[in-house]
Amino acid sequence: MNNFIYHNPTKLVFGRGQIARLPKLIPADKRIMITFGGGSVKSNGVYDQVVRALEGRDFVEFWGIEPNPSVETLRKAIALGKEQKVDFLLAVGGGSVIDGTKLIAAGLLYDGDAWEIVLRGRAEKTVPLATVLTISATGSEMNSGAVISRYETREKYPFSGSYPLFSILDPEVLYSLPKRQVACGLSDTFVHVLEQYLTTPGQSRLMDRWAEGILHTVSEIAPEALSDNPDYDVMSEYMLSATLALNDMIRMGVREDWATHMIGHEITALHGLTHGATLAIVINGTLRVLREQKRGKLLQYGERIWGITGGTEEERIDRTIAANEAFFRSLGLSTRLSEEGIGEQTIAEVERRFNAGGWNYGEEGNVDGAMARRILEACL
């Protein structure tokens, strides 16, 4: 196991009715900005719960943070926050709202343009933030990462912001989500784990078993989470799986990949395809192209998650990759670029962007522009 430092300061507040705890969690003297996406929080009752909990507190609302939050919108929030002298942020929404709020938190204490923070890749100083999670997928409620888009140039980049001070997770708020949104959240959760697990064998039995526990859980609950009447226990497992998949826990001391995510970000930037939907496509091409590099872990993954034990190693790997693709299809998601009308023009642009940025991803650092092309061609 490699050297590592683990520190996650986010307090999880989990369960029914926990939004009512907001006044005990936010200091009374704070000037709060509450950030939202669209209007779903009004139809599902979350907005009313938040406003009722903060009755008598000093707060301002900012609405309209998009899926794949744009710096163009976040600049407006930063301007409002500075005008109102905001010193605490509460993100009420899913990963996009939380990611966008992380940039607002940095932008409120920055004199330049917020896009400069994204390009630098990290924030120097931030205003404290917390979250009320309404969509489980990205794990942004318990990590410091964020991904921001710039619509005018069709770019999308990650940066490191601040950890939320606390995050409220009430599984009941997930009941009203559209099935496709749940499917994309399950996909995002599953691939987050694979990016940290499907790399180099023999690094840590403990990290492997923790990762496998999340993979087993997600694959088992997926049909129920996508049913017409998901229950509290199922949505609890889904919600917590998404958080644990990317809260720094399962990556302690192990090598990571992230090539699938970075390629997926480019597809989202170019086509607007939901992040979890891009991952359901790209991960299969990654495994096909890098099967030799990932041989040991693919064999382990196939045996421990999909029960694949018979046949030659090559046959087992073939069946494992097929089982992986079948899982994403079971979520109702596309697993081929052609199904989304994406072809050579996009592949060439992704290759160009990787080469122009000098990007190299994967646990071996070998996913450059040429390799990204091969992976996308394997997804056609």
C-alpha cells in the first residue's frame, strides 16, 4: 500500500427529517446564500423544509445552477454574494448545484474571474459551505472536488475546492426523481468505484473489499431503486453508496485511473450528454482497450462481482467486460456512442483536446490523445 494522508472533515447528517436540524448546524450570525438548480425542490417539498428550518435567519436565494454548472451562471451568483456580503453557503440540490457552489465559495474571496480558479485547478480560500443533498450521484457532498463547464467555449474541467462542513442526506427526497436520473446516478456511483478499484492488483485487500462491497450493493439494489415504488431502505443504500464511492475512503494507498471520467467530461462538454450516461458508454471501451494492463483486476472483478470463474483467462475477461456492459444496459442507459449519434468528429476533437492539453490519465499515465481515440473507437 502506498503512502497517503486521509482527512475528510465533512459531517454526514443522515436520515428522515434531518433538514430540520439546519438551525443547529449553521452558526446564527452567518449571512447565508442558499443555492438551487431548477424548481424540483419546490415540487418535492425540500424547499419548504429548508425555508421553514431557517425561518428568522438572514439569507438570500440564488436559483438556476444548471446540470453541468456553467461559469457563466456562477459569475452571477458570485456577484450577488459579494453584493449581499454572504459568508456562508448552503447548496440545496445534487452534484451540479454542489459543484457550482464550491466555485462560488472560492469566487467570493477572489478578485479575478472565477474561470481562472478552475484553470488553476484549486481554490486558495473559500467561504464555508454545507449541503442538503437531493440527487445522489457525484459524491460531491463529501469531497472537495468539483467540475465546471464554460458553455461559450464548450470546455469542462475539474478543480479542487473545499469540503462541505456538513451534508444532510434524507433518502426520502430521492423518491420523486425521474428514473433516468436515478439510472445516471447509479452509473456515476458504480464507475467512481471502478476508477479506484480496477487498476493494479495486490495493493490492498481492505480497499478491494470496501470497493467490492459498494459494487455489490449498487448492482443488487439497482432494480429496486429503478422500480415504481422504491422503499426507504433501498434509497438509503443507494444514497450512502454514492457518498462512500467518492469520499476519499476507498482510494487510500492505491493507484487510481480516471481516464473514463476525463473522456466522459469531454463528451458532456461537446454534446451535453449527462455525466453518468457518458460513463456508461466510455467505461466499456476503457476495459476493452486496457484489458491487458488491467488483466489481474479484471479477473478479480469478474469473479468477485459477477461470479465468473470458469474458462480460460481470456474467456473470463471477455465475459467480465460483457457483464459490465450488461449492467449499464440494465439501467436503461446506452453503452455505445452510435446510440447517441456520436461519431468520428467527436472522437477527433477529444483526441485534439487531450493532445493540446498534454493530458495523460490512467493508473499508468498512458491514456493520452491517441489512447483516448482508441477507447472511443471501441465504444462505437
